[in-house]
Amino acid sequence: MEHSKRVRNAVLFPIIVLIILWSIKLYEYISYDNLSDLGILPRNFRGLQGIIFSPFLHGSFNHLINNSVSFFILGVMMFYFYPKTSWRVFTFGTLLTGFITWLIADLSQSNPSYQIGLSGVIYMMALYLFFGGVFKKNIRLMAVSLLVAFFYGGMLWGVLPLEFWEKQHISWEGHLSGAIAGIMMAFINKNTAEIPLFPERTYSWQKHDDLDENEPYWMPGYFEQKQKEEEERLRKLQEEENNRLFFTILYQENDTSSNQIN
């Protein structure tokens, strides 16, 4: 895949989604209409429609602005670094996030409220980007994981049932649902090879042609142990060589003595 095409595809999808989100919010603002009842209503059969519609609905422009920035950044990263699985992950991850939210949100409330917003999907994308590199054991994708952890590591507070979220009317259950969905998507797709950014190289420090594939070379202290075993092997070879030389010299001396007596 050409680099320019890859960048274009990665940027295009988040922009299209954001256009839809902002169009819906502007419609609500202009028409004085409130579409929140299309959101997820936990454990209510009618509320299942929100699994599809809730990510497109936001309570305020501030809510939408905050989600728009994170969604664009994470969306570009996901579609750029994971072009083969991004569509599948986004689609099924979004549905799974909504379904888990429908199951667990407002469990302590007698009258559950509608759950709306893109936050759960953002958490799903962030956790997928982090665990995707970890599960695939790909060095370049692990670098993406570290980048996500550095910039979005603070998001983990959002999955905890803190009083702060309740005061802000923010659904931590939606965040937790997205995090669970993201980890699940990363695990399910761990064996799917992604299209490399550049031709893969094998560096000298990665080459261990003499290693048995079944040996646990990744264990701590493996190479130190192998070095000790090699040193012991060389020591024994040296002892054998010294013994051989000793008996050779001894034999030659005995042979010389016998010739002198004769």
C-alpha cells in the first residue's frame, strides 16, 4: 500500500465520522430537538437501539469538542497502523462497547438514564492501540503502544467508579465497556498480520541462528546461562587437550628412555 494512500485512508474516515457527529449536533441546536432518547437505555429492550445511535449523540458542544479531538487522533493512528483490521475492529468494537454498556450501566440506579457519547468508542480505540502491539509482539506496533500509553495513560482513571464522574454526569461504565471491548478486539486479532510501514529488517542483535526454536531464549538470564555452559564446555575441551598433550609427552619420554637403554 502506497504511503500517501495509507495516510489518506487513515485521515478520511475520522473526518467523515466527525462531519456526521457535528451535523447531528447542529441539527439539534437549530431545531431545538433532543435526540438523547435514541441513546442506550440499560437493560431495556427499547434501549438496544442506542448501541448503534449513541456514539453519534452528545449532550453539549463541549462534550462533542472533547471527544472530537481524541477520536480524530486515535482514529488516524488506528487506521494508519492497523489498515487490515481497523474496519473490523471499529465496527465490532463499537457494537461490543454499546452492548456491554447496555448490560452494566447504572446497575445501582432504579431508573437508569440514557447513555450517549463517543467516549466508550474512544476508550475502545485507545486500548486496542495499546494492547494490539503487545499481543502481536511487533516492535514497531509496540512503539505505538508506548506512544498511546504516554499521551492517554491518564484515561485509565475514567474506568473507575469515582464520585467525580457522577458529579460530572459522565458514564464511567461506558469507558469501562470500551476498555474491555478494545482489549478483546486486540486479543482476537493478535494473529492477523498488518501491512508493514517499511520493509522488515532483521538486525544483527535479533539474529540467533544457533538457537533452538523450542528453547526459552526470552527468559531472563537465558543468554548468561548459555555463556556459562559454553565456558564450561571450552574448559573441558582444554582439559582434554592438556591431558592428551601430557600423555603424548610422557609416551615420547618413555620411548626415548627405552631407546637409550637399548
